[in-house]
Amino acid sequence: MYKHIVAATDFSEMGNRALTRAAELAILMKGKLTLLHVVHDEDTSTPLYAQHEVRGEIAKLEETLAASMGAAAVSHCDVDFVVRVGGVGDQI
């Protein structure tokens, strides 16, 4: 049914629930899962800081998924972790 699921999060409780449900669906459908977090333009002071921040956000996404689904479950689907800089609506 679904071949590719994109789930965006702001790391809130509700956002993390959405990640969990998206991962469950991706595993069930044997599809690809893209987890997305957007860093707003105003939150990045310099391009170098943005790169450092992106690495930290990807680590948060990985931790969130592993905590909610378990490492074994994650291995059952193709997962990409994406962090974008810009307006939230435009980037999603």
C-alpha cells in the first residue's frame, strides 16, 4: 500500500508519537521511512553552527526512533533521517 512514509517532528510528545506510528506503518508495509525535522532560519546563526546543529538533530531522531520502536524493529525498514533549514511549511 504505502511505499514511502514521511514523518515530521518537533520532538514534542505528540511529534514523537507520530514518529512511532509512522515507523509502525513503514515496517508493516515494508516501505521506506523518512524522519524529518526542520530547523527554522532564525534558529541558525551561522552556516557552521547549522551543520553542527543538524548532526545533533539527526542523533535526536535516531534516539527517538530507537527508544520508541527498538533497534530490532528499525532494521526491518529503510530509514532516512533528514534535517532541513528553512520555513517549516516550505520544507515539509
